[in-house]
Amino acid sequence: MKNVVPYVNEEVSGRDFKYYIFDWDDNILHMPTKILMEHLEDDGTWKPVELSTASFALVRSDHRHYRPPSDGGWRAAFRNFADPEKAGEKNKFIEDTMTALARVSAGEKPSPSYSTFKKTLVEGRIFAIVTARGHAPETIERAVRLFIENALTPLERETMMSNLRGYRRWLDKVETFGTDEDELNYYLGMCRYSAVTYDGFKERMANDPVYREKLATATTASRPELAKEFAIRDFVEHVFHMLQRTGGLGRSVAIGFSDDDKGNVKSVSNYIRSELARRFDGIKFVVYDTSDRSLSKGRKVCVSGQMNLPGF
Ligand SMILES: [Mg+2]
């Protein structure tokens, strides 16, 4: 078949503005990352065990039989969910992403938002990854690059580049394009990668006047939810400023959020209704609950805002 992908897809200028916020684990990919715990044996000794996130969720409150490693505590338990502490050590997130991608290539059923994430990339739309993990933004961006290299076909990658150039010409008035690598770097640099237990993220949140106050009165249990809120607000503001700069605010704008954790879905929906939808009243917000693996794209649980876009 003749190659029909244009070098610059001018048609992107006719599109609505749609952006997405994705949780990573069990939403984009089923990651094999294990939590390191200790289990009380019949003979009274504690033995190290590795638990999947699903098993951990079942035993986490069984304090009689499970405890975090005596050497290192909770930080050690979640060591594989953060970047290595010493330079030169292998990064588990990158390794696990490769494993998860290989399983999908081998025919395993992908996570509910896998295909939406893929489509987002092929269409060249800006997105955010918001995860409870503790990685640096650069680590998550590396994982996204692996996704592009492995989950997209060569034709899909070419389509993505054509769309990226289309947006650059339309919104940034670019006429002379860089190499594919330059243009991909530019695009991925516009996206946001927030791992909310990463020290740099926590610091940024603690330095924000509004969230410093919210954190001061928050219970320990509600802190992770606050952190996701902060990451979402950050992305929505980023999108808003970008649209303001490029004069795109006259069109319909929609932002989707997907997560497989029901607690997050609930708290983010509340946050959107009570704050974001009021502050950004021209933006439509859509939340997807992807906890039910039998549904291919999750369940739409919250829609807020004025616009009514077909296809969302
Ligand atoms: Mg998840």
C-alpha cells in the first residue's frame, strides 16, 4: 500500500482540544512490580515475601502476619516503586514497563486505558501521567518513550510525527521543523509526569501556598488524594495557560481522567465538581473508573462542565 501519511498533518487545526490524565499501574499497563514485606511463619520467624499490588491490597491490614521489612520499614517495602538510590543500579520501573509491554505484545489483554493512551500519543495530544509511585519525571518520560517504541506500529509512529508537526505549524507557527527526535522531545516536554511520592513532587506541593495549608490540616489517609489533586490542578493550569498563549480558548476543551482505584476516582470527581469545574468553567471534565477489567475502556463516572463533545 502506498504511504499516505503527510509530512505535516494540517487537519489537526480542525480538531477539538482533548487532553488526558492517566494513572499508570493497572490503567495503562499491568506492571509486575512487587511490594517487599515480611510474613510471620508458623515457627515464629519473619520471612521476606514479595507481594503483587493486588495481594498487598488484601493483606495490608493484617498486621499480625505481615509487616514492612525490619531493615528500612515502609520505604524499603516500596523500594521498587521509586528510582534506585545508587547510580548504576537498574531502574525497576523501566524493567517492569518492558516486561508489561512484552506481555501485551505476546497477546495478554491490555489494561483498560492502554488503547486510549496509545490513541492519545498517535494523535499527538498533550497528556499527564499521575501516579502514586515515587519516580522522577524523567523516569516516567523514559517509560513513555518505551511505550511509543513498543506499542505503536511504524505507521502509527509516522502518523504521530505528522500530527505533532501539524500542531507545531498551527499553534506555534513553526515552518522549519527539527529532526523527529527534536519534535518528539518538544512534545514529551509539554506533557506532565507526576509521581506523587517522589521527593521533588512533595517539595513542590509543600511550597504551594494553597496546598501547604491543605496539608497542614489533612489526615495521613487523605494525603495521597490531596497529592493527586495537586498534580491534576497543575496539569489543568498548564493546559489552560498553553491555550491562552496560543489563542485556543475559543473552542471546546475537554480533559479526561482515568484511574483503576475507586478511592482516587471518587476523590478526583469530588475535587473536579467542587473546585476545578467552577474555576475553569469553559472546560469539560470527564472521569473514567477503570477498576472493572472486563470493561474495555472503563466506566464514565463524572462529567462536569458546559461543553457537550461528541465522542467523549
Ligand atoms: Mg492504578
